[in-house]
Amino acid sequence: MKKIKITQVKSAIDRPERQKLTLQALGLNKLNSSKEVEATPQILGMVTKVSHLIKVEELA
């Protein structure tokens, strides 16, 4: 399975609770924190919901 690296680049302050919970579920809790995760359909759906707050990189 392909892996992706997700980095939070914008703050979750003044965002809806649902977006804050999505960031938590992705394992991001601070600005500039990164996480490497498998690119499953569930993860990609969460990435789509908070794409304006994160940066996504594909890993080889």
C-alpha cells in the first residue's frame, strides 16, 4: 500500500469542530507536525476534508 506524509500547515483555531476532530484522527495536533500514514480510502477522505489545512506528499 502507498504511504503519504501529511503535515499541518494552518491552525485549527476558528475551524468547525468536525475539522478539528479530523485533524486529531489523522494524528496531527500541532502546527508543522507530520505523520506518515497508509493511503487508504478512509485516510484519503479525511485528507480531502481538511486539505486547506494540510500539505500532502507522496512517499516512494
